[in-house]
Amino acid sequence: MADVLVRDLRKTFVVPEREAGVGEALRSLVRRKTRAVHAVEAISFEIEPGEVVGFLGPNGAGKTTTLKMLSGLLYPTSGEARVLGHVPSKRERDFLRRITLVMGNRNQLQWDLPALDSFELNRAIYRLPREEYHATRDELIELLEISDLVRKPVRNLSLGERMKVEIVGALLHRPQVLFLDEPTIGLDVTMQKRIRMFIAEYNRRHGATVLLTSHYMADVEALCKRVIVIHHGRILFDGPLASLADTFAAYKTIGVVLENGARLDAYGEVIHDDGERVTLRVPKAETSRVAARLLAEQQVLDLTIEEPPIEDVIELVFAQ
């Protein structure tokens, strides 16, 4: 049975609108104009136990709205959503004990208290046995290497440090399903890598199911074998990350290092030239022929053929 099941899920917001000005403000008191915003439109997917799935899309695509419906913070307009067999909007105690939602731009811990005090509060909320709580807390602190941070007031921590203690606080009850909304947003490269390693290790140790949104493709490439791409509230792609390029990208890139530094415009579109290595964009069907021409006609020191960067593929998906 799937840990997460979504069938024809929709969410429509009714929002007021009016023109600027005092007159329009007064008229809106008598007759308010509204419009419907379709944030999520009839999406369907399933996530099996232990899967780590990337949920990709531009701002406003419907990612966060979907996560909020799956975690029970928003009530769907129509359709079906089940997480671990529960209807999220019912907010049943057993459901809440088995899931967590981590949002990279939201604080859940008490600002003026050391993280350890907030952890203790979470222990009481989830009614965790003290021995089990200490074992889990110490394991998470060790995994993220934050033993020197948890005794400081949260307000004294950097963004990256705060994100690490936030994640520990969200996982103290050992949730089975993790909804992670931009968990590495705003962090430096080193901190992003540390968070990614932690998520992968938590998944490995506890078999947790993870639905991850991120604008950093390094997060997705490091953690996810499967991705779901959403745009304007609709799913455009659901499948293996490796096949995303095959489905949407009609070209490959050829990286060439020449001995003589000749111009290569005749072989394809030059998208990068640092004076030593030249990168060409060529149609996928022409890749072998162009590579053979280069080897036959130029003094090639090195040649590599690669799929386009995943960021470029996602842009192509959004352009469909």
C-alpha cells in the first residue's frame, strides 16, 4: 500500500480583487469582486514506502499548496488524499504522530529559548517516552553535528545552524513520512550538502518516505531517483529523474579540448568557451555524427558527451 496516495486533488482559492483608489475601496465595501485561483488542478500520484521523490516546479506552481493539503493544513476543494491510510484534513492524532512538515522559510522552535528547551516541549506534545526521546534526540544531534548549538538561544544561530536544529525538532517523534519544502533554501553550499547527507541517512536508517521540493537541483540529483514536475497546478512529468532529459531535452552537450584551439561553430551551438574547453549543444540524433566529425577533422585532446544540466531540462519542461 502506498504511503501517499493522491487522486484528482484540487485546491481553488477565492480571492478578492479591486482596482487601486479610494473610490474602488468604498465600492468594494458594498459589492466585493472576487476571482478563483486554481492553485492545484486534478493532480494524481502515489508514493511507495521508503521512496524519496522530488516535487519540482517554479514559484506558484502549486508545490507548497499540495504539501499543506497532504499534511492537513489545508482542506482540498475536491479529490482524494491519503497519507499512511489517513485523510490528512481530519488531523487525527495517529496521523500527526507519523508525519512532519519542514518549511525552509518558517521557524517552528521558540526564538528566545535554546533548542534543547524546544525539543523538550516537542517531547511533551508528542508524549514521547523519555528514554526513547533521549535516544532519538542524541542520534539526530550526532548526525547533524550540532551538539555545540543546541544550548544556544535559537535567535543567536545563523540561518544554516537554525535550519539544522529546526530539522532535529521536526524529527524527534521519528515520523514515517517527511514533507520537506525547500529545506536548504538560503544556505551556503557546504550547509546544503550537510542537510542532504542527513536526509539520505535518515531515509536509510528509518525507511522514511520523503516528498521534497527544492529549487536547488543538487538536492534533487543527490536524493531523488523519481521526480514529479508540476506547473500551473498540473503535473507535467512523473517518472525517473534519469529519463526526464530523455523525455523533454532534444539535445546533448559535447565538451571538447583541442590542441589547436580552432573555432567549432560549424559543429553545433557554442554555449561555453573558456579558452581551453568548448561546450557545444547539438541535437540528440546528431550527437554521434558530430563527435565522429570532431575526432576526424580536429586535433582533439579530450571529448565528452553529456546530458544537458537538469536545470536546463526543467526550463524546457516549463516551456511545454
